[in-house]
Amino acid sequence: MAHNQRFQPTAPSLRLKRMSLGSNMIGAWSRTWWIAFAGFALYFGLLLIPKVVPGFGATLFLLSLTFSLMLVVPLLILLALWGTAALVISRVRKRPVRPRSKAAGQIALAGFAAFAAFIVLANVLPSPLPGGSYDRQFDRQVWLDPESANYISGDITPRQKMLAEVVKKLPGLHRSEIENMLGPSLDTAYFQSTGRDLIYITGPERGSLFGMDSEWLLIWLDENGIYKRHAVVTD
């Protein structure tokens, strides 16, 4: 009679089995997710190097890396769709998700997590002035020279070389003081949508492999006409 009885697992043994299975799943998830996240974090992190080294933005490597986003992001979307579809099918058919489908979903999740972190850091980290902006002391007469923002073969313009000194002097200045120092703001519709109050051209675009655009210094004032903030942009 005793030999015919089947072994019935006790409640503690069932709980232990479930915990073991859950631990294995978490471990597998952690390995796949963290390896993928580390890889994508390195990939997207390379795109932030120009925040620290402005000259890196003009390299062919960064240009290739930027173009590769057009392949990487759609690929992440496809992996996310694959993983989501597999999860839905597994719920409907009441069967486990296949390892490849699970890995696809985890890789997509890791990629989008790294991409989100990249977007946040790109907006939070301050943008340094373009390379060469610290090369020259501010000289009002040179800045006001009509040719001080003209293209120079193999070099940057005098305005661009003294840009760091210019923005260093701006805090606390009234509009009249700024225009006395830098000259009247240009009468142009460029960047009006940003709400800028003053605009000055500094020269051709820097930090780009091709440099086909122009570089501008935009200045915003507060309600009292005092300097509020600035930005160096390209059109």
C-alpha cells in the first residue's frame, strides 16, 4: 500500500522550486539585459564626446556613427515588435516565450533604455563653445570690423577666436551695453522663433565635417533688458 502511493511534493518544496525557477529567470534576464545595455550605453555614449571634445564632432568617425542611428533605431523597433508579439502569443497559447524572442525583447528594452539616457544627458550636459573660441582676447575694434566674421581658408574667424571672452563679459550687461560692445544686433529673421533678442554672426560653421552653414551668437534678455542667457547655433 505504501509502495503504491505516489510522492506528493509538500508546499515548502513547491515554493522552493518556484523560487529556484524565478531566480534562474531573473539571472538570465539580468545577463542579457545588462550586456545589451552596456553595449548600447557605449554606442550612444560615443555620440556625447563632442560635449567634452568639440573637435570630435568634425571627424568622419562621428559622422558614420550618426548615420548608423538610421539603422540601429529601426532595428530596435523591430526587436521590440518581435518580443511584444511573442509575449502576446505566449499568453494566448499559455506557453513560455521562446529564448530567442525573449532575448529580442530584452535587447530592445536595453537599447531604448540606453537611448533614453542618452537623450537626457544630451539635454542636461552643457555644450562647450566650439574649438578655437578661447584663442584670442576680446578686441572691440576687431569684433566691429565688417570682415571679422568672413571665411578664412584653413582658419576660423577673429570673432570665433574671441567668442569665449565675449560670453564671459555678457552677464549683468544691459542691452545698450551689449550693443555698445558688440555693435547693433543684425536685422534678420533668423531664429526669431526662439525668442532671442540679439543676434550676431560669428563666421562659418565649426565642429562639422562639411561646415556649410553659418555660426551665430544668440542673446536673450530679461524683462528689464538685462542679459539672461546665450547660445551659439548654426542655421
